[in-house]
Amino acid sequence: MKELLTYLGWKKLVSATLVAIGVVVAIAGAVRTGSVLIAVGAAIYTAVQYSRSDTKRKIELILPLFIALLLFVVALTLPHAK
């Protein structure tokens, strides 16, 4: 288990866990909560991946963060979401 944490990094593991929990919660019926968890997990994963990258192109950070932000905004504006 220590090797997995070292290889992936605990931040990537946390983001993957948030996305997995978000998918399960969304399937269970709480779409808004699931979407927020997926958006936060995707944003964390993008930031970690960008910080570890050797080449730093801004579009590799801005576009995925923008998509995660849009998912977050859509989740908050859903009418009658449970």
C-alpha cells in the first residue's frame, strides 16, 4: 500500500476517491452532490497532474479546470435536484 501511495501520490488518490464517491452518490440519486464531488475531484487531479508535468502549457491547466468549474456551476443551478 505504501508503494501505491508513493507511486500515485496521496493527492491523486484523494481526487480519484472523490470522483468515485461522486459517481456512486450521483447514481444513488443525489445528482447535485455527486456532481460537486466529481468537479472537486477533477480539479484536484488536474492541478496535481499539471504540477508534476515537465512541460507547462497553460491550456493543459485552464481547459480541464474550466470544465470542472462548469460542472460545478451546472450542479448548483440544477432545478429540483435531490
